[in-house]
Amino acid sequence: MEIAQIRYALAAAKFLNCTKAIKTLETDLGAALFHRAGKRVLLSNFDQRMLPQLQHIFNETQRA
């Protein structure tokens, strides 16, 4: 299990709601991560821009 998964699980457990956990993360970041369209979830512009940096951070932590 990765630290992000642990963090997400803890937030979901705290709120007993996955949607609230995501919204809390979005509030912390100050931007929407996803666009919700009915049952579909799409990446937001912010998430699309952040994804390469997040992937880099993740890769570096795995390498360390």
C-alpha cells in the first residue's frame, strides 16, 4: 500500500464518505481535481497540469 492510499483511506474513514474525502483534498489544494459528470469522473485542468509533477514525486520516492 502506498502512502497516498493510506491517506485517502484515513480521510474516507474520518468522513465515512469517499466524496467528502476527495472534496477535503480539493479544499486543501485550493483546486478541483475532478469534474463529475453523472457517474463519470474526469480530470480537471489542475489535475492534468499537476499529474506530471505528482508522477515525478512518486517515482522519486519509489526510487529512494
